[in-house]
Amino acid sequence: MGRRGVLGLAAGLLGAVTLGRGAQASDGSVYDSMLLTCIDPRFVTPAAKWMDGQHLGGKYSHFSFAGASIGVVAPSFASWAPAFWDNLATSIQLHGIKRVMVVNHRDCGASKIAYGAASVATPELETALHRKVFAEFAAQLAQRQPKMGIGGGLMALDGTLLSLS
């Protein structure tokens, strides 16, 4: 690669790293957040609609694996966490995001695998578990990425979202 190519690459990387909220990437895209969701296909469209309702349509990167934040903090899924944290660091570097929007959901199979069916046997227990998981995720996020904000919550089967923050 010639000098001009190296300088262009360096300028592009510098632009990506120095993005702020609402700033434009070198390709003209505007990013704000990372959306963390579960792999459950029932929630793909409702989560995207929720993000649109937050005025974030087209302004976020998306990371999805079983359990959403459960997949990051549950001891039974501990080997998955590095993939999330590495991806988040990359999204911060490339897209200049400033927060993670977490969408956990009701009737989550990963919650039953990680914490047992009894932990989500009633709506009250299920909500309590997701509040605990969200709080643990928020604590880990604050430790690893202190400037990163957080939002989101627990999505019902009808697409409504209960804030957990």
C-alpha cells in the first residue's frame, strides 16, 4: 500500500474512532447505539419496531444471541461473554456508539436453561429475574465501558416493553 493509501486508511480509522452521538461515519452513516437481543425469531420485528419508536431506526448496530443480556451474564453461558464484549468494543471503535439498548423478552428459553424453569414460573418471578440480570449486565457494562449508557427492558409477546433501568 502506498503512502496515500496508508494516509487514507489512517484518516478513515481516526474518523471512525472519534465519532460522537449523532456524528457521521466516513460513509455518511449515523450511529447511536448497539441493540442486544435474543435469537428468538418472535422478537426480531418487535425489537426493530421498538428501536424505530426510540427514533433509532438505522442508527444502531445489532448483536444477537440466546438470552440477550442473560447470554452475557449467566454463569452457564460464561464462554459467550467475551464475544459480546469484543463485539461491543468493535462497535464503539467503528460506529462511535454511546449506549447499549437491551431487549430481553418474556418466555425466554435461555432463561430457563440458565436459571431453571422455577425462576420464571410466574410473571412476577420472571420480571424479578430479568431485573436482576439487567442490573448485573448494567454493572458489568459500567465496569468495562464506563462512558457507555444503557436502555431497554423486558419485551412481552405483544411487543410492549417494560423498562428495567
